[in-house]
Amino acid sequence: MQKPTGFDFLKKHFIVIMGLAGFVFALAVTDMPTLRDYFHADNIGESYAALQSRVQDHIPLPVVYGEKLNPESIIRLTNKARTDNGLAELAENRLLNQIAEARARDMLGKQYFAHVSPTGEQASDLAEDVGYAYKIIAENIGKGVFHSNQKIVEGWMQSPGHRDNMLSEDIREMGAAVLEGKMKGRPTYVAVQIFGLQSLPTPHNICVAPSEDLLRDIEVKKAQIAALQNQLDRLKNELDAQQAEIDTDKKYTYDDPQKIQNVNEKIYAYNEKSRWYNKIVGEAKGKTAVLSSMIDEYNRAAQFYRACTEKTP
């Protein structure tokens, strides 16, 4: 068989070649950007900006590859934090899960981030609604663009008040929830932990006086807070005195290296004491929050007891 020559190839594909040539010519004489122009940095920036302006209301939250933000992982990681600190694990409670989810949903729905809703409801109210009879109930909340369940739990562990709730020796159960939504138009997650200690069920016809154990716990907690406050007062006085001494020394350094070094050493000591002061402040705030919850519980019990005794013949 005779091989086709280059001329035969041109004859066979003449129409296709002419069509391609015409297309290239049209590109050359129009304002359409060339491929080189399209990948120029300026054009890429413009294209990206235009895309952002069209889809900015639909920017998704970051994808957590291999892991989904979920209450089961939050509970598991919370229990790991407890065992790492020598504490018993908490049992997962279905009702506490319901409370946590309801709280997260309420915050997203009403666009607030707080332990008490704009209409005055809090976790203890939801506990009564779902039938969780509690002796102690506490709540941790978090909001942000979280990349993992571990980051949520670590964030709480780094906050003294939240850490106190997670590592409390008084609680026995917990529930959790994490929901995706928007706050003020921005994508976010809201995570909630609910901790509880159930009270023993009692017959409806028996009036139960407020717990003496709870009252003793309240007094113990008050004493702990008072001791911390005394410590804070003492540290505050020391810090004020150190600050005054530093201010005075600064005036008379006269560029003397030894005097400057002495001032710097005093400033370092002042900063170390300030960090210790702030740590105690955080601890006091955490204990105060727990005390407030305990007092609320005691007052509710006292109110129910009074109402019960008034109805009982």
C-alpha cells in the first residue's frame, strides 16, 4: 500500500484546518483575553473578588476532614480530660442531651450568646420542662468556627470557670450538643455542655425540706470564696506597693545600668505576681458561678417546700 503524502493529508483535512485558522484569527482581532492574559495575577484577583461578591452569603463553614463535630465526641473528650485529672467519667444522659440541644438551638434562633436567654430562660428551666430532677445543674457554652471536637473541649479547659464545671467532683452526668448556624450573618457553631447531679425521686404527697447537705456545701463554697478574696486583697496591696516602688525607682535611674537592671527585676517580679493574681481571680469567678447555682437550687427547694406545706392539711 502507498503511504499518504503530506499533500494528501492537507487535502483530506483542508476544511478542518481552515476552520481552526479562522477561529484563531477571530480571537486575535476581538477583545477576548488570551489564555496568557487570563492567568495574569491581576485578572485572577479580579475574578476571585467577583466570585466572592456573588457568594459571600453562602460561604460554608470549614470542612473537618475525617471528623464531624458531634456531641458524642465532646462527651468522650470531656471524660478523657476528667480521667487525665484523676476523676471518674460522667454518664451520658439523654435528657441532658435534649437540654444542651435546646439551648444551642435557642441561641441560634434568638441570636444571643449567654447562659440566660433574652426572655429569661436558662438550663435549669429546661431541666424542669423535660423532667430532669436535679440537685446540681451547670452549663458550658462555646461559639466559633471550630475545626475539631478537640479544639472545642480544649477551649473550655483553658477557661477557669468552664474547667471547674468539667472537672467538678459533684456531678455525675452530662449531655452535649453542637449545632451549625449563623450569628449576626456569620457562619458559626454553637456548642453546649450540660452537667448534672440528679436528686432522688420522692412521692408527690411528701413535702421535702431543702437539703441540709446542700446548705453545708453552700457554706463551704462561701468559705472557699472568702479565702480566695482575702488572698486577692493581700496580693492587690502587695502589687500596689510594688507598682509605687517601681514608679519611684524609674525616676532616679539616671541611665545607671545597675539601677535599670534593679528596676527591670522588680518589674519582672511584679508581672509574675500579676499573673498569679489573675489566675486566682479566674478561680474565684468559677467558684462564685457554682455557688450562685447552688443558692438558686436551695431557694427553689425552699419555695417548693413552703408551697407544699401550705397545701398540706
